[in-house]
Amino acid sequence: MPVTWEKARLNVWHIGAIIFATATNAALAGLVWNDTKRDIQDTQDDMKTLQASVTDVQKQLPQIASLQFQMTRVVEQIAENKAGIVAVDSRVDRVVESLGGKLDTLVDSVNKIATRVEVLNSKLEDAATKADRTRFNMPILKR
């Protein structure tokens, strides 16, 4: 038995549907192609922006070493200042203690002098009461 192929019958509706499906597929393919091109362009623009940012960062990277050195130097100076402040505090404490001791010595000396003056005063008073008190009036002379 021989093999026979059945030929389909084509009418206007079938041809119209095929043309419509082909046009729809072409339109969808064009939309996808356009979206893909736009996405590629956006990605390239983003890459240019990112590359510019990376270039700016790379330009500023050499400054980091000098900034680190400056920060290290600032920290060292702060430590030196703290040590200097501690030394100044100890010197001020010694001066205050010395001054306090000298003031105590001065107060003691003044008290001793006051005591001596009182003793001398009482001796003079005792001597004056024992002596014969006379009063000499001096005449007032005018020149």
C-alpha cells in the first residue's frame, strides 16, 4: 500500500490567521529587542557612572597614607600632651605643698614674734609700774 500525504486545504481565514500570528510575533520580538537595547544602554550608563566613581576613589587613595600619618602624629601629640599635663600637675602639687609649708612657717614665726612682743610689753609695763612715774610737760615753742 502506497503512502499518501493528505494536503490540507487552505482558505482565506487560515492565511489571515498565519499572517496575524507572524505579525504579532514580529511585534513582540521587536518590543523585546527594544527593551533589551534600552537595558543595555542603561547598564552602560551605570557602568560609566560607576567607573567615574571608581576613578575618583582611586584619585583619593594616595591621600589615605598621608592622612594615616597625620592621624598617627595627632595621637602621638595627644599622648605627649597628656604626659606633659601629668608632669605639670606634679610640679604644681609640689609648689602648692612647698608654699603651704612656707605659709605654716610664716604663721609660726609671726605668732612667735607676737608672743615676744607681748612678753616685752608686759616686761615694760611691769618696769614702768615699779618706776616712779613723773610727768614732764614740755612748753610749746613757736618759731
